[in-house]
Amino acid sequence: MVSECTLLDIPCGEKARIRSLTGRDSERSRLCALGFTPGTEVEVSRCGGGRRVRIRNTCVMLDAGIAGTILCDHGQQEDSPAREGGCGGRHRYRHGHS
């Protein structure tokens, strides 16, 4: 059974699949540039105030506020991941600029 939650709700050592990103446009754009896109699998490797997650063979540290804007499917994964509410195809972030 798959349940929807935020990245903050995923226990350490477990995996989830990104469903969508919420928050401000600038935050969503930055997360997308880092690889946090709908359908992507993440693994939480450190818990506490924020989260360290492994995504696409990279570890990324996120503070609790940002981790709380990432909605995930947690549990037994379905064959076709959700792809709604993500980056919207428009990336405002460009390498070297915030």
C-alpha cells in the first residue's frame, strides 16, 4: 500500500518516490535543478532537524522547511509513478545564479 507524505515523514534508511513539489516557485525550480522531480526515487539516509537524502547517486542535505515541501509516495511502489505538480517544464534556476 502506498501512502502520500512529505519527505520529513520518511524514516531513515527507507526509500520513497517523489510525487510533487510544493512551496514557492524559486524553491521548486532549485529542487528541480538538483534532480528532485516527480517520479524520482529518494532514500533518506539521515534524520534530525533536516534530511540527508540520496537522489540520482548524489547525497543532498535539505533543511526541514524545504524537505516538508516535497510530497512523496511511501510504501510499496506502483509501476507508474505520478508525474503531476512538479517542475512545470520551466526552470528559472541557472547554474551559478540563484
